[in-house]
Amino acid sequence: MGPFFKKISPVILASAITALLLFATACGSSKAASDSAPQAMPVKVHTATAETIDDTSEYVATVKSRDSAVVMPQVEGIVTQIFVHSGEHVADGAPMMQIDPAKQQATVSSQEHARTAQLAQLNWAKQNYDRVAGLASAGVVSKQDLDQARATLDSAQSQLRSLDAQVSEQQVQLQYYRVVAPRAGIVGDVPVRVGDRIVTTTTLTTVDRPGTLEAYIYVPIEKSAELRLNLPVQIVDDSGKMLAASRITFISPQVDNSTQTVLAKATIANSNDSLRTAQFIRARVIWDTKKKPVVPVTAVSRIGNQYFAFVAEPDQKGGYVVHQKPLQIGQIVGNDYVVLDGVKPGDKVVVSGTQFLVDGVPVIPQESSS
């Protein structure tokens, strides 16, 4: 051992060696901690925004005309002629069908003959009265004979008036054997054929006047409590394109026992004739309009029946960490989910790389351009 080491005290040497060992241990621990600390992962985020969202439900509805007349006969008989075709435009009062009038014509003829006979009877009674009146004035016949002649004349006149009324009634009845259009419009389906026997309850056809229609919307009883007059209604096609806008104008006070639905009606202005009577359509009832946050569909994952999304939130060190939030999801609007609960406007929702994330991992949020 050299002169230098001879001068160092054993106590000092032992202290120096201990200090070196402690320094080496501390450096090793710091490096291990540095190696085990997770690195912040860059992720694409989308800032949730509040959008005006309609709370809607779609139902299958039936279109009916407010200006549709059902044509039914007023008499019974055999159809002998049909003058119209389905889809044809007819004028008010135009002939549509002919029912065999032979029996009624015979009744009218019989009544007219009876009237003719009664008219002859009246003429005789009048002549007889005039003759008796002349004899009575000369004192040849009694006043009783004059009163009898007068009574016969009055009876003949009354019977003639009765027969006149009967002939008029039967002639009017004869007119019912030719069915005419009750209004100008378009002829609907004609289910009867020549030779069919019809009764007064037989539907011959319909006549529809182009214009205003009504949508008959059958709302399930579970939603009936939310029905109210003037609720907005949109008539849409299969692609969701709106064909007409309307409002609820009628709500039935009763529930349909067979379907457990409540009937609601909405008036449709069919100015471009895009809808037809008895057509099935889709009616979108707008229950309410609220501002709700929306997030991209790609940001939402589903596990079982629960939806989740990762949200980047600031930590105490000035960075960001992600937290997995359970969501209550509403309808889909475009490429976004409407969030009922779990995310608020301004939250940074992760939209990429979610499969590599776990709760609490530090991230570097990068705002998505889409």
C-alpha cells in the first residue's frame, strides 16, 4: 500500500466506499423507474359538440283523401252498363253506371195509368156536380144530393193529388237506376261488373277530388301519453327524404282494441300529387327538440349491452390521460351518435386507436380534421 493510502484513516475509507455504493444504487433505481414509466401515446380526438336534435319516432301510416266520396246505389238491381273506368276524370253529375230499370219503369207506368183513370173520374165528378148544382138551383133536387155530389168531387180531387205524388215519387226513384258522379274528380277502383246484382250497401266505386289528404298514424299506446295537437309530423320516403311537413290535427280518444294503438291524423297538402289515397307511407313524429352532444360512431365501442368511449382529460402534470366512460346512446344522425348521458359538449373523445387504450393511460390528443 502506497504512502497516500497509508495516510487515510480506515474510517474515512469505509465511509467513502459506502457513499459510492449508495450513489450507484440510486442511479440504478432512477433508470429502472424511467424505463418502467408509460410513454404518452398520440391519439386522434374529436371535441364533442352540442347539436339541435329532434326526438322522433317513425310509424307506418295510411293516406286517405279528405275529399273522397264513396259511391253506393240507392236502389237494388242488376248492373246493365258501366260508363266509367278506374282513374278516369268525371264531371259532377256524369253517368257512371246503369241499373236495370225495367221493374221501376213498370211501376211508374202503372202509377201513371192509375192517375189517368183518376183524372177521368175527377172530370166526371166535376160534370156531375155542375149538373146537380143546376138542378138544385131550380129546386128539382134536394140540398142533400148537392152535398153528395160535392163530396164526390172533393174525394176525386184528393185521390188525384195522391196519385200525382206517387207518380212523382216513382219517377224520382226511377232516376236512381242511373248512378251519377256525386262530384267532379277521379274514379277509384270499380269492383262491380256488368251482370252483378247490387244492393244499397254495395260499394260501386269512389270519386276522389285531387288535393288535401290525411295521414292516419297509428301510435303505440306506450307513446300515446306524449301525443298532443300540433306536434310536427314529417312524411318521408324510404330513403328518409321528406315529402311533406304537417302537424297532428286529431287524436282519437279511444284505443284500437285489436292493435292497441291510438289513431292520430295529420293533414297533408298534396300539391304535386306525389301521394295517393290508400297509400302506405312513413310518418315521422317529432316529439321534442333539444341540444344534445354528438360523437362519431367510430369513437363508440360496445361491450354486451353497454356502450363506451374513451375521453382524454387533463391530469395534474399538465398532460392528458384517457378514461373510459359508459354512455347512454340515442339515435344516429349521419355518422354520429346522439349521447344522452356520459359525454358533455367540449369533451375530447378519442376516435382512433381505442383498441390499444386502457383506462388511465397518458395520451397526446391531436384534434381530428373530420
